[in-house]
Amino acid sequence: MKSINICFSPALYPYYSQNDDKTLVVVVDVFRASTTICAAFAAGAVAVCPVKSLNEAVQAKARGSLVAAERNADKCDFADFGNSPFDYTPEKLYGKTLFFTSTNGTSAIETVNNSNSAEIIIGAFVNLQAVADFCIERGKNILILCAGWKNRFSIEDTLFGGALIEILIASGYFTANSDSAYVSQILWKQAKDNIFNFLKDTEHFSRLKNRVLDNDIHFCLQKNTINLLPIFNKSKNLIELCSVG
């Protein structure tokens, strides 16, 4: 049996990182980076290059690259795209590489990449089953890393963790015994029948709602609408695509 664990914040990641070569890390930022990365690949992007700093993104833009940049839920003025999945269309992205930076998601990816050699994939509700299938196929211990909000806890990422843990335990190949995994499963059981309603009074939901991004919220909370699996290629420092199903 392989183990599943969930880390609620990138700041806590060093306390969960161990047996790196035997671990698959699922980075999740439901609102919105991991969802948007999936949407970019669905629109035909060939690769996404995650960068942590705005300076790196500005430099990429100056070189003529396509750039997505968001801070505090708002699109950066210099960028071609923000962090809304609706920004990404085949007309703009098909066959292209995108440089991408966000408040939380790209920082979480860098945290793992800089710390160890663990394998990294990108998870969201929109590709939940694709993530689960890959986890089962790989046969490694699973660590779900929640991007959260500026290193703070976020419920939406934790709910994704609970949903993934539920599927993996049901497969019969995994077990989850930590307190964090237990709590995420409890929250998921309470929320699963109406995720939208469960989250309506939470911080990031309200942050997006106040910006009239209701469509983004609904998109991010739909399950299994994108049957694609983004995987981080450490040697290239690129997120690439593994088609599943």
C-alpha cells in the first residue's frame, strides 16, 4: 500500500518532504493557477513555463514571449493574459509556449522544484480523474501540496485534496493516516454535494466574487471537464502535457 498525505501550505512543505524519489507531488491551486494551466493546455498550448517573480515575467515579455501574470487576483498590466481560464483560447495559444506567474500556484511549484527531486504534476477539480488515474498508474506515495493564499490555508485546495484522497483510497492501492488527510476527507464529505455553496463565505471565493469573476468560480469548481495531465519537466523547467484516457 502506498501512502497519501496533504500539506496545507508551501511554508509547511519542508516538514512533509521525504523519500523524494518515491514521491509524486500534486500541486493544486483551485482558484486559479492549476485550473488555468489545465485550461491553457486544453486550448492547445504546448508548454507552460512557470516563473515565480514578476521581473522574470517582464523579461520574458520583452523577449517576445506570451506571458500570463497575476497578482492578488488581478491581471498585471504588461501581460497578455491574467489568471482567468477564459483568457485562454486556441486562437491565442495553439502550438505556443506560455510564461506564467501567479500569486500562489507558481510559487508552490518552485517550492517543490527547489527542494528535492520529487515528481510534480498539476491538479485541479477540472482534471481530478486524470490526476487520480496517473497517481494509480505511477504507484508512488502521494503528497498533495495546497498552494493556499500567500502561504495561508485555503479551503478550496483542501477540498480537492479530500476528493483525490477519496478516489485513491477507493482504488485499494492507497492508505491515508495523517491528521491533515483525515481533516481534508471530513471537509470533502461535507462539501461534495454542493461545493459552490460550501465555499460561498470563504476568503478566496469572496475575493473573486468581488471582482465579478463568478464564471471563473464556476469553471474552477467543475469536476473532470479537462481530461489532460500537466507534468513538470525538471530538466526543461517546463510544464508539459501527458494526455490520458
